[in-house]
Amino acid sequence: MVDTIEVLVPGGQANPGPPLGPELGPTAVNVQEVVNEINEQTAAFDGTEVPVTVFVEDDGGFSLEIGVPPTAALIKDEAGFETGSGEPQKDFVADLSIDQVKKIAEQKKPDLLAYDTKNAAKEVVGTCASLGVTVEGDDAREFKAKVDDGEYDDALSA
């Protein structure tokens, strides 16, 4: 039989304490081994809450399924702010570069409907608009129009 344990852990910073330790303690797995594997697989999300599912076998074996944090969490982490704007069309809380948008798009791409990095970036920019984050100094909607016009095709090629 396989037990399933779902937790949120800070990327690259999981430890044997709560929430993992109490959940894994009664099982046959080596808790530190699980923690090390989670940290290795979530290192790219340094500190951002990452959904992790641990499948525990009766014989002490385990496998992991690593989720991707929400787009808003990735944007907040990359831009270095805690809360989005109350008036996202007027008050801007941060500015991202095209390279930062591309990085987030590539991290989030497996969970998005986009077929390529350019369209994944447009989805990320949509979230920027609702948070009050500008991109390359432009309102997110203006930036998206520039992406649609092909202005950033070179930067967003996969």
C-alpha cells in the first residue's frame, strides 16, 4: 500500500521538522533522505512555498511529485515584494525585466496552457497586471502589446 503525504515546503529549505517530520515519522522511510531529495528538486524555487507530494511505500521506498508555486508567488519572489497593489492600474509595486519574466515563464511553463516561452511569458505578464507590476518600465498591458507585435521575439525565444 502507498501512503500519500501532501505538504507545502520552502523551496530548497525543507527540514525534518514540521510539516514533514510528523507526517513521515510513523512511516518506514528515511526522513532525512526524503528531505534531501525534496531540497535537491526544489532548489530552483529558493524559499518560495512549493507543493510537494510524497508517495511512501510500505518497504520504506518513496517517490516525489514536485508542484510549481503559483505565478503570483514566483513574481513576488523575483521582484522582491510581499503584497500586490490595491490599485494595480495606478500604483505599481515593482518592475520586472524581460529576463525575469522569461525565467518565471520557464519555471511555470509545465503548468500553463502555453505551447512556447513567448506565450507563457504573456500569461505571466497577465498576472503582473493584476499585481501592479510593470515590465521593462511599461504597464503590463502595454508590454503584452509589444510582445504581440514581435518586439521581444529574440528575448523570448525558447
